[in-house]
Amino acid sequence: MPITKAEASRLSRRTGMKQHDFSIVNDGVLTLLNNAETRACVFLLTDSADVNAEGMCSVYEIRPKGCQTYPYVLNTDDVAVLDDGCPHRSQFGLPPEGTATVLLNLEERIVREGSSD
Ligand code: SF4
């Protein structure tokens, strides 16, 4: 999951973790790390490597904007759609109005930050 520098700072401040313990720069984009054993986000409380396994976000109240809007993502035409890779996609309806704008603004911030490194 791509995150902004401000989100990384907030996660670090609130969890006490160093940024390099939960994020990595991937192709110039700051991204949440996955746990090596569970293969899920380091903040997901789960013991299973099964992509459909139940789990709880340990930073739910301060989760990044991309997590808040998931499973809605932008397609190649910059239209908000349900992510094909989400195993729970059948539980979601059409993207709420304004989702594409939120995602485009987030993408712009993330790309701008990545290009300034
Ligand atoms: S919602 Fe929580 S567990 Fe899921 S990707 Fe975001 S930070 Fe990680």
C-alpha cells in the first residue's frame, strides 16, 4: 500500500516504530511493508499466510488514506473501481461519489513526494 510521508510520520509517532520497520521505498514510492511470515501488511494482526484469512488492522484509527479507500482503486482511465485482487470485493458496492477525486489527489501527493527524492 503506497503511503505519504506525513502518513509514515504519523504511523511512526503513534506506534513508536521506526519508518524502516514498516515501510520501504519501492520504485520511488513509499510503501507499507509485508510481514515475511504472513505475507500481509506488518500492521495486520494475523497468524496466517492465507490471503483470505481474517485479521485486524492494529493501526485502524490512523490507517493511511489508501487503506481507507480500499478496495476502491483507480483504473487506467483514472476511474474508481473495485480492485480485482480484493478477496472480499463481492461485499462492496459501487465506489462512493468523489472516490476518484480522493484517489487522484492521493496519487498526486505520493508521486510528487517520490519524484523529490
Ligand atoms: S488497513 Fe491496516 S493492516 Fe491493512 S494495509 Fe492498511 S495499515 Fe495495513
